[in-house]
Amino acid sequence: MNAPGKFDDAEDWQPGLTKEKPVTAADDWPVALDLEALSAVEPEQPKSIMEGLPCGYATGIFGHGGVGKSAIALHLGACVALGLDFFGLTTERRRVMYLSCEDRAAVLHWRLKRICTHLGVEMASLRGWLVIVDLVGHDAVLWDRDPRTGNTITPSFGRLAHRVTQYETELLVVDGTSDTFAGNENARTDVKRFVNSLVGLVPPDRGAALLVGHVDKNTARSSDTTEGYSGSTAWNNAVRARWYLRPETTSNEEGRTERTGGLILELQKANLGRADVEMRFEWDAGAHLFLGQTLGASAFDRKHQDRTEQAGIRLAMKACAAAGVIVPAALQGPRTAYLVLSQQPEFPASLRGKGRPKTARFLRHIENLRQLRHIEECEYRRNDRHHASKLALTTEGLRECGV
């Protein structure tokens, strides 16, 4: 029999009981959301420092070693520190700390000078807004597990926490994860705790962490991959946005893949925004920099493109129905909706070809057409008498096709 107000285990407590809920000595979790209070106010839209860089979370930039991640990340950090557009993407001004574990002060100075020249600003104007720490040759491990105690706090993490507070850092750029993470990259809990420890250092309403990391050889070999990260899937799950930087390739007359000299930066994951942003960078010999441009269009043009592409998908589905071709509901596998619809001449040319942004946009269109009730998922019986699911136009969808 338990003493009044005491329970042997937290599971013994149930809502509605008069006894007290046990409180552990180390209960440092935040209090539960007050849903009654929240219901009385209008929710705020999630904030971001830049498209693909949400506030309150970690974002990753991954790519093969030597592809140009550090140079582009430093350029991004400078743009955020100045509140300037990053090659077509609007940024909100924030105080930035850049931890460089791979490039020494001389290289950082050389790069930053050319970045400032390109942006048309004096390097001194970054004072108080951009802090760069050269950690090459220093202990930069921010997360490691002590085999004796299991603790993961390192002296370097304590120094970082002090510097973040000292400089009122809002965007923390860590270049890179292989130098600062000493845990098991294939262990989901290790990766998640490392990322969460960094996110916990920045203001949740204005701050963000940007992690620069490598990919393995197998990932780097593929010029068209949707898995731009290595190790555990936690590297993908722990960040709310993930960019992948890869060399741009094309096919020559013999059908062989060759590099163009350009770089493609794809936003392959975006939980709080569009996931079809793509940028192209090219080395500028005069500026001694990779200079880029956002591929695609303005917000107005994107809406027009969305309408045009959705209309093309509807017409491709109508053509399939007229030809007696089943459009499978499967979005992954050997025979998908994309594979079948893309064979029709009505299918939008802007969605044809390889590339994560195109397939991501197609999947988003399919979901939007479902919500608009222009398409629906139906069950049918295959020739082998097994049941399967297909996509079909609804009456409203046919009406939009002019039928």
C-alpha cells in the first residue's frame, strides 16, 4: 500500500485521481501546452531565416568532400549577417557564428574578402554580426560519449555555449559534423542528441543551427539522389530542412555522364515549407567564388507554373483513361503514377526528366489534386484477379479538363 500522495511508478498515476502525481528530482521538461489559452489567440506562421532555413531547428547542407560546401556556407552566413539576398532567396538578418573546423584563418580571410567585394560591402561592416572561429588544430569535438559515465558533455561544447551567449548568436553554422561529432553516426539516438544539443543553444523563435556534413562515396557517385546524407537516417530525421550539394552533370552524345563544372544545390527536405527549391552555382574566375542563381521562378510565376502543371497532369490522366491505361496509385516502386503519366504527351514538360525537385513537385501536385477532389483513389481488379488501387479523375476533375 502506498503512502498518501505517493506512487511506486509514474504509470500508477492516472488523471482524475486525488493523489499527487510524482515529480522526479531531475524533471526539467517544459510544462504542457495550455490549449485553452492557445485557442484564444491566432497561431503564428512558422518563421524562417531563409527559405529552407527554418527558425528553431537544425538545417543540414551535405555533399561530397571538396565539392564547395564550406565556401557556399560561408557566403550564406555573410548574407544572413548582412540581411542580403542569397542568390535570389530573401534572408532575415541575424547574428551569425561560423565554426570552421576545416579552413584556417588565412583561407577564411581570402574567401570572406571576395564575398564582401562581390556583395559590395566592407568586411568591417560585419563586425558584431558575423563571428568566425578557426578551430583547425584545436579540440573541436562537441559531442562524445564517455565510456565510463555515459555522459556526453565535452569541454568544447561548454566553450561553444559560452561563445553563443557572449556574441548573442542566432544562426550557428557548424562546419562540419565529422569534426564535431564523435559519436556513432549510425546510432539514431547519438545523432539526435547531438543535433538537439546544438539547437538548444540558439533562440527558438529567431535562431537556427546549420550543419555542414560529408556524404560517403556511394552517395556521391550518384548525380541524382534523394538521399544526400550518410550514416543513420537520423541525420535526415533530426533536421527539419536538408540541402544537398552535388556536381552538375549532363549526358554527352555517346550517352555518357560528364560534369559541366557547375554545382546544384537542392532542397531535398523541408518540413515547414516548399521542398522543390533548387540553385545552380558556377565558378566565377574573376570573383574567385562560386556564384549562383535560384532556378525556377518568382512566387507569382510559381503559382502560374503550379496551375499549368496540375492542368497537364489532369489531361494526362484523361488521356490514360481514354486509352484504357491504368494509372497506379503507387508513388514508389517499379510502376508508379509518375512513370505512367509521364509517357503521355499531355504530361507537363517542366516535370519530365530526373531530379528530386521535379518528382517532389509532382507528388505535391498529386496531393493538391486529391484535396481539390479532382482525382481520387479507386480499387480495381487486375487480370490476376487481385485487388489494387488506381488514380482516376473525378467528375470535378473531368469538368476542369473541359469535359
